Amino acid sequence: MSLKIENLQARIGEREILKGLTIEIKPGEVHAIMGPNGSGKSTLSKVLCGHEDYEVTGGSATLDGEDLLSLSIDQRSRAGLFLAFQYPHEIPGVTNANFLRAALKARKPDGEDVDAIAFYRQMYARMDQLEMDRSFTGRNVNEGFSGGEKKRNEILQLMMLEPKYAILDETDSGLDIDALKIVSRGVNAMRSAERGFLVITHYQRLLNYIQPDIVHVLMDGRIVKTGDRSLALKLEEKGYDWVKDEALPAAA
């Protein structure tokens, strides 16, 4: 049981971005991927979730033994994969409550509905955890939301859908310190022995609040160094040039 990525290679157009990336995330584990701009961090998240602009040219990805790359976007979601976007999309005309209820219903057997009372009870409890005003249930998904509100809304979706594996693509981007603490608290509330996380970030500060079990450094489409949380602290101190000096010769 794991989200297992082996020698994954992918490109957009003629540009090769992922050049043989290998990582395995088991239930209960929190992995962080750090790396400079252009290293392939967001590409990895998009490829795993089936973004049509990216072509997989080699390697494999499986979710609990099932070939992830052969599944449609919808099937990947139903199988238990979740992506919190770096730049969450707006969905005009669809309220948060209707969106979440439809997403939950889609995961149920045909003909089975979502219990309305239980749904609203759970949603309100989760919104309270994220310090979201309950009026957001009637607002269209992310429309007119601030950056921090959009990120909280992404974590609300995570908390309601309860996936097996969650990818957080630069969830800290654009957040002030108070919003970062609230979002991180929501993520930490979802940590369990049954759920794996992949946290993608540029900066160590997020990892002060969502503390990873394993930290990977991604450069030029490959994982070049792996360690515990102390690796992130060292990156903060010395920067990515230190990794180039230490890791790339060994990787070659």
C-alpha cells in the first residue's frame, strides 16, 4: 500500500521536465519536496493528477498497486488522490456547499445520496477548525476569495473528502503568518496512519508547522538528496547551491 513513483519521466511540448524521479509515500507518512524554481515540483503534482498538457514519456506511478497513469482524472480522484492547487481555480455559479456535496456523492454507489444533516454538521465543524465564516457555504467556489481564503477552502475540501493521499502544491504560497498557521493546523488535523501526504514547497517555514517525516530535494527533474527534517533546515541556512555541490556529483 503506497503511492509509488518509479523513474517517472515527463515533458510539456518538447521540454523534458521530469527526468527519472523516484519516490514512495506510504500511509501515515508526510514527505516534503523542496527545490528551486523550474526543478519540476509542480510538474510532478500535475502529472500525478492527470493534467492533459503533460506527456509521460517513461517510468510508472501506482496508487495502492493500481496503475495511476492509466486512470482518468476523475478515476484518480475516486481512487483516493487529492491535489491542493498552488493557484486554486474559481468556479462561477457553483456554491461551496453544492460543490462539496456533489464531490462526496460522486464517491458513493449509484443511487446513494449524501445525508444532508450529517453533511452540514461535518462541513460546519471543519469550517470552524479553519476559522471560515459559515457564509462561505453559499458563495461560489473561490470566486472573489482572497489568497488566504482560497487556500483555506482547499484544505476544507481535503478535510471533507478525506483522500488516501494528498498532494499540497505550495500551499504556503501567498499566505501571511496567521493564515499559514490556520491552514497548517487543518492539514495536521488530517494526519493519520491511513493517509499519506506529499508537501511541495520552496521554503522551510511551512515545515515548521507541517513537520515532515522525510524531505527530498528535487533538482533538474530528479531527486538528488533525501533526509529528515534537518535537511530542510540546512537548505534554509545554505541554499540550493550547497545541494548542487554535495549531491549532484554523487548522483552522477
